[in-house]
Amino acid sequence: MESKIFKLPSSVINQIAAGEVVENPASIVKELIENSLDAGATRIGIEVVDGGQSLIRIEDNGSGMSERDALLSIERHATSKIQETADLQTLSTMGFRGEALAAISSVCHFEMRTCQKKGTRIVADGGSVSLVEPCARNPGTTIEVRSLFYNVPARKKFQKSKSADAAAVTKIVEMIALANERVSFTLNGKELLSRRDEILKEFEHQIQGKGIYGYIAEPAKAGQTRRGQYLFINKRPIFSPLIAKAVKSAFGTRIAEHSHPKFVLFLEMSPDLVDVNVHPQKKEVRFKDESAIFRLVHTAVEKAFAPKKTFSDPIAFNQPISTGSFTENFPSMPLKAFEPELDWIFPQRPLAVFGKYLLLQKEGLLLVDLSSAFARLLFESFVLEAKSAQALMFPLQFPFENGDEEIVEKLMKIGVEARLLKNTLVIDALPNYLEAADFDTFFDEWKVGRKLEEIATKYSRRSKRKFTLEQGTKIWQEVQMCKDPLYDPLGNPIFIHLNEDDFAKLMGKRNG
Ligand code: ADP
Ligand code: MG
């Protein structure tokens, strides 16, 4: 009988496997750097051309390989890191599958120069070795990946843009650099150290606990995406929805429902509590005891928010004389349960300036434009799905032409509870932040079709509007819960931050 089943040649097997490990230049860079780290390198140089599509070069000062090991290393399932399954339980290295180099070398023009005692140079094209020769090199390893996917046209077609690949490479290198403080990284000749400081500067609050440390950024910085989330388990960059959820739960009501808190989190745990063998790129993990991990993260993050003891300095003389109580002035402003966090949000007492700005001390000064913040609040109270309209003690009434039921429907959509009573339009409730006294101004503009973005902003900017310190702090707190806490509806910044350099510039100081 004729057989229809053939064994695939290893070059084809490797290319298929490459589909899992070698997604794009960034995933190759990640594998190669992890190999360098596993080899004990303290200096790792990364170079990419065209986002890695034309060239990826990783150079390290790690242990290097003998000629025999170098040749073995590009064979599938060749690894120096585990010998039996039991080793998986105690794994401390990043790699272990022994398939990265085999996969990578099968989809490019590959070159390795490595030296343990003697130097060896290996050249391979699409997975087949074409040259092995001695070479001169200091201890360590250099790997070059040229013309990625040149022999896999289907993959090449689906390559992303060079700039997207370059950005992904930068992010992965930054992540790994963040987790490995003692190793110096250069990316395209630039030292990454300063960049690491820059990243960490964004995260104001430190997390510390047994087996967990890291940083979180203020709730106001929470983003629409998970881009600001860096998680490492045993130094390995990992994606874990469970942990992201635990962090978010600790943020509680400090952030809006759909935003993502920013964090850099390092977990150290015994390898037998976590299974990294789930995802081919080792990007995802499975935990033995999910609820224990959840609690650990939740508690540690919550602690980072605990009010710090501060001396509240007597600056009452700066406080503007309040005209009436806050709730009197803002009958419609909802009161949320923030108070216990006041200390955290305002470790230093803020100042109201010109009745228009709020000045907060926070690694320099934070200057909040209250009318922009208010415009944001007002706008979101029109468009947010979950509306909380405030009933009016005395419903407003407007004479209205017959026959326009549609307007009632439209008003209801933006949180204005309205009804038609013969020739009168009756307004029973208004969205938060829209005051009854201002409704007719609002209504005139809205009727003629002005955009809510413009109305909200214009209404908040009216020169007669002044905010007291109390109102200002409330607005600042509330705006941090907004979907977009950074800009007013027309795109003006809600706050600016002034650091020491900015002050020097304001004072006209020059270096030297
Ligand atoms: P894994 O890392 O899963 O073991 P790889 O295919 O990534 O598999 O690497 C295969 C082997 O090649 C490694 O186990 C290691 O012994 C060796 N190796 C790879 N890169 C380096 C390097 N930069 N320095 C020293 N040895 C390396
Ligand atoms: Mg590896």
C-alpha cells in the first residue's frame, strides 16, 4: 500500500514552530535578550534596522558557547537549561524550551559569533548551516538576524510597518531593562539607563511587600489602554489579566470604570507556584493559587495608597473667603465618598488662585485650570451613559411652540429631564454640573445646534465664574474620575505640571 504520510523535514518543522515563537521582530529581540541574560551577560547591545525587518543584532558579554554547543543551539529542543520535566518546577532561567534559536534561524539569514575559550562563527540561511569557522571575539555572543522572513513569503506579507515594529522593539527592550537594573542595555547605540529613570518618574507611589514591589501612578494618569502596565514575574515580562484586575480593584473608586491604572510591578515567587509553560512566547502565566495572588497584589497596592502622615501647615490665610457653603453654590454637585482619600490626594494643601486655578504641590507644582476641569465634568455629565440627573426643587418652565415632541426626547438623551405641558416645556431635572440658573443660556445655544463640547467649554469659561478653594478641590477630585481626565472637551489641558527646570526657565536662568 502506498503511504500518504511523510515525516516533515526539520527545516519545515522549525518554520512551523517559528509561527509561535517568532511573531515579529520584537518577539525575536525578546528571546535573544533573554538568552543573553540567561548566559549571565552584564552588557547587552541591541541594534535594529527598519524596526528589525532588515537587521537585528544582539551582542552580549555572557558566557558564550563552545563550537559544539553553538551548533546544537540552533537545533530544535536543544537547551542547556532543563534536562527533565522536574526541572521545570525549579526553573530560574527565562528560556527553557530550546526552540527560540532553531525557530529564529529558520526564517532569516542568521549569523552567530560566540566565544567561550575559542571563537566560533556560524552562518545559516533559512535554517541550514552554510559555514562554521573559527573567529576572533571576546567572551560572549553576537547574533545577527538579517532579512527576516525572506523565505516565508506568507509571513513577510503580514509584517507590520517598520515604525510599528520599531516601537514594539523599544517597548520590549525597555521592559526588560526595567526588570534588570544591574545589566546595562543599549538600543541602537543609546544607553537605556536614563530612559528607565524617565519611565519610573511617572510612577509616584511605591509598592512594597513580601514578594512584591513596584510602583503605581496616580489615578489621574490612568489610561484608556494597558500601555502603562508593566508586569514582571521573576523578572520575566508577563501579561496577566488577573493581576491587572487585582491592581485595578485596589484603585477602587479612584479611577473610572473603563480606565486602566498605570503600574510597574515585580512579583517574585517560587517557580512551583507559577506555570510559565502555558504560552509559547511565555507571555502568559498560570498561578497555582489565583485568589492568594489576587489578595497579595490587591493588599500591596492598597497599602501604597494609605494616607501618609503629613503636617498640615497653617496656610489658612491663603484660603479665599468662602461665599456660602459649597453645597449651596453647587446644589447639583454629587457628593461621592472621597473623603478618606483626601490626605492621599492632597498631602499638601492646595491654593485657589484668581478663583480660576488650583495650585497643588506635587513633585513641583500642578496648576489646574478649573474652568477646563469643570467643562470636562459638565460635558461628561451630558454624554455619559449612566446619567445621574439632579431633580429641581422648582421645575423650570419655558413657553414652547406646539408640535415639537422631538425636543423632549433629545433633552432626555443628554440628562435633562423634560416634558411638554401644552405650550410649556417643563424641566424637572438637570444633569450634574448644569445649574438651574444657567439653563436658559445653555438651552439657547443647544437649540440652535451648537456642539456640546463647545457649549460646555464656553459655559465654564464665563468670566464671572469664580471657584472657591472648596469647589476647586472638589472639581479636581471629580475630574480625575472622568473618562478623559486630561483635557477639556475642546482639547485644552486641564492641568500643567511645573518641575524644577520649568521654574528655572521661568526665572530666566541659564546654564553655565
Ligand atoms: P532556550 O533558551 O529555551 O534554552 P534557545 O533556543 O533560546 O533555547 O537557546 C538554546 C541554547 O543556546 C540555550 O539553552 C543556551 O545554552 C544557548 N544560548 C543561546 N543564546 C545564548 C547566548 N547569548 N549566550 C550563551 N548561550 C546561549
Ligand atoms: Mg532562549
